[in-house]
Amino acid sequence: MLSNYYRDIQLFRYNAQSGIIYIFASDELQIVIPRNGDWRFLDEAQL
């Protein structure tokens, strides 16, 4: 989805212990994908 809209992925991180993938594409676009695959946008209020 990100590459279709020409968004550069600036950071991609995978935590092997928890199975969580974190994608940072811009300050406004941050995505978390847990092991079950139900992705969500990262809300800065939860940090």
C-alpha cells in the first residue's frame, strides 16, 4: 500500500520476541502490525 502511493519507508523494524512489525513512513504515517496481522496506525497518544 505504501509503495503504491510513492511513500518512502524510512524505518522498518521487526521484534522477533513479540512478533511485532513497526513501519515508519513519515511523521504522520506510522503503522504497527502484530503477529495476528491486524495492522493499525500508531497513535502518538499511546507512546
